[in-house]
Amino acid sequence: MSIKTILLGSVAALAAVSGAHAADAIVAAEPEPVEYVRVCDAYGTGYFYIPGTETCLKIEGYIRFQLNAGQNAGASDTNPNDSDWDAVTRGQVTFQTKNDTEYGTLTGVITLRVNADNATNQTTTLDEGYIDIAGFRVGKQYSWWDDDLSGETDTLSSNETTHNSIRYQYETDRFAAGISVDELEEAYAEKPGEGPNNFGVAAQVSFKSGAFSGYLLGGYDSDNEEGAIRAILYADIGPGTLGLAGIWASGANYYYEQSEWTVAAEYKVKLTDKWAVTPAFQYFDKIDLDVNGDFTGGSAYTTGVTVDYQIAENLRSKLSVQYNDEEDGDDETSGFLRLQRDF
């Protein structure tokens, strides 16, 4: 047998074996397609679709460092020291979800907040957690009483302003009206001997028209059978915005117990794209309470100025100094310096 014959026979045998096993060849599986995060622009900026769903998610928050100064600035329920200055760090993050339903947009909000006064004195809280659909909102949420002027000089609410609440609000671009039932279970700050409460009812109407906006708000404390009415008006005048507020209370109640009546004013001037200055003033009449929670006398006023500076995109600072003078008490000067990074 020649070498040529042997080689041809070997090739034929290999070909036969290969053909017999061709159907059994191993083929690598195709990888599953990767679903990348998609931008959701139906509800504004910052939302993206949760992969595999039609639900849109937005994550935002801030990191804040603040130096407080003033009488007993370092005092708290868990740290009752008499230091005249105190440093506090806060971290807050909000998760907000939205998707369309046959009843309208379904919204869910969770806000987590951590305050660190020092390495051992730290608190973590659910700042907000609620469900919102078709104007109805249920869960832990901020009351309309939390809305104020700048919030630095003025005191336009009392006690805690977040509650487990059920509320409904009808809203358009220019008008809104709503009502809420609030669980009031925290102790009072001012009324003598008053413990945890029962429930309250708040209602408000608001408007926007050109350079003007404002609202009228009322709150009724069912346990004390007392209430308060508050009005706030904003007007764009000259280089800034003028804010005016007034409150009347029938007696000490959870929504407002600082005084029988008060008036407040501020004027926020935007000096440049980075600088803003807000001088403000508030007067309180009948600030003293008897054992029944009735206002009996005394007056006080607070005046102050707040300076805001935008250092860079998403980085801002605030300096606020306040002076308080009570008719039958000691004068007090307080303030804070804040640095905040938003995201």
C-alpha cells in the first residue's frame, strides 16, 4: 500500500467522524440584552425609569453643616448643656416615585433624615413618608402650617409641623384649596401641663396672580377646642419680594400658641445671581399663658437679617443673625452659619 493511499484513507476517516458528530457541536448561548437606565421626562428633570417597570424614580437630598450661636445653642432634649455654640451635621435623602394610573399620577415619597450633633448624639428619622393620588394624600407629611416666610426671623407655627395626616387638595396653576385631618400626638411646647393631643383639622386656600401670591390658612385643635387663622401675602416689588404675615389665635392650640396675635414682614432683595439679603421683623402681642391656656399679656418682637450666597452650583451658604426682645424677659441674640451641598 502506498503512502498516498494511506493519507487519503486517514482524511476520509476523519471526515466521517466529524460528520457524525456535527449535530452535537457546543454553541455558546447569546447573552441576555442589558436594560440600561432610561430617562423619564414626563414628570420633570431628575427622574429615570426603574429597570423592568414603568415607574419613574427621583433621588435628591442634601448634606448640611451648621454652626449655631446664642444662649444655650447646644442644648437639646438629649443633650441639655448650656454651651453658647454648637456644630450640627445633617444628611437627608428623598426617594420620589411616580407612574400614571387610571385615577391620575400615583406618587410615593420617602424622606430620611439623620442629624448628628456629635459622635454619640445622633438621630435618624422618617421625615416624610406618604402616598398621593388624585389630590388625596395619606401618611406622614408636612402640614400647611410649616409654610412660612423665610423661616429664620419669623415664627408662624408652633410645635411639630409634620403629622400622620389624611388630606385632599384641589390645585390648578393659579388656585388651590384643601383640607386635612392631622393626628396631634406630641406634647405642647408652651401650654402649661398640656400632654399629647388628639387630632386637628386644617384648611387652606391659595392663589397666584402676576406679581402677587398668598393664602389663608386655618387650624382647629379638637382637644383644646381652640384654633388659629393665618394669612400670608407675597408681592414682587422693585428688586425683591415683600412678604407679609398675620396670625390670630383664640387660645393656645397645637397649631399656634406663641401669642394671641402677631404680624411679620420681610423683604428679600436679590443683589446678584449669587447674593441675596433678607431683613425681617415680627411683633407678638399677649405672649403669656395662664393655666387654662388663655393669653393674658406681655409682648415681644424679633428682628434680624439673613444673607444667602451661592458659592457654586449645588453649593450654597447662609448666615442669619436674630435679636429677640421680650417685655418681661431677657433680650437674646442668636444666629447660625450654614454650608449646604444639594444633589
